[in-house]
Amino acid sequence: MALVLGLVHAQDVWTMHYETYSPKTKMRELQFREDLQFCKREYDNVKEYMRKYKSIYDSLSAMGAPMPEKEKNILFLKGLGQEYHTFVTTIRARPPLPSFREIIPLLISEENLIPNYSPTTRHHEVAFTSQGGGGQSRGRSYRGGHTSFGHGSF
């Protein structure tokens, strides 16, 4: 009741009620903007990441607070991660920055060119490679460049 005290017209009362209790609050808008800034592809494929990002963006737009197209695209590209660094650099170098609708098919094509390894798989490959295949092979140890038979270096 305290919110409407001093308001003369019914429209003012309804406007105050709407602004106070509607989901369009400044805090909710800021939360959606922050969600966009921190939205990352992580382990998602490109289509899943796009859906997740676009859902947040659409929620922001539905509130009547859409983000400018350029900012939307830059944040989307930023969230792709290191695996798409070359792609992002190439897209950002194109004047003008392509629209979201233009970026998506290019990105899906790029995804098809990148091997689909999870970060965990890459760490195992690096560990195996750094050990030089380590371990034993048919009774011979190749660590240190010498065989277990003492025949010199490998």
C-alpha cells in the first residue's frame, strides 16, 4: 500500500504495481547479462552451446532489455573457448562483424573440422607422450634411452 500512496491516477497505480512485481526487475536483467558474460561452451557441442546462450539472450530480450547485436556476438564468440581461438580471431577480423545468423553455420562447419576429443582425453595423450610410451615392451625397458639388455642407447 505504501508504494501507491500519493499516486493520483489508476494508470500510475498499475504502472507502479507492474514495475514492482513483474519479472522485469533490474536485478533480473543484470543476472541475465552476467549469465551471458560467463556462458561457456565447456563440453557442449556447438549446437548445445548456441541453444544455451540463445535461451539466456532471449530471456533478456523478452524483458525488453535486448543486448546490442555486436555485444551479443562478441560474448558468444568469447564463450567458445581456446579450441576455437583461430575461428574467433578470423571472425572478429572480418569487418563488419557477421550477424549471429551468419556465425552459426560457419561455426558448425568449423566444429566438423576440429577433432572431437574431450579435455580429459587430451591430458591422457599428453601424459602418455611425455612418458615416451614409457613402461616395458616385451621385456625391454626403453627409459633413459637404454635397453634392459645393456646394448647401448636406443
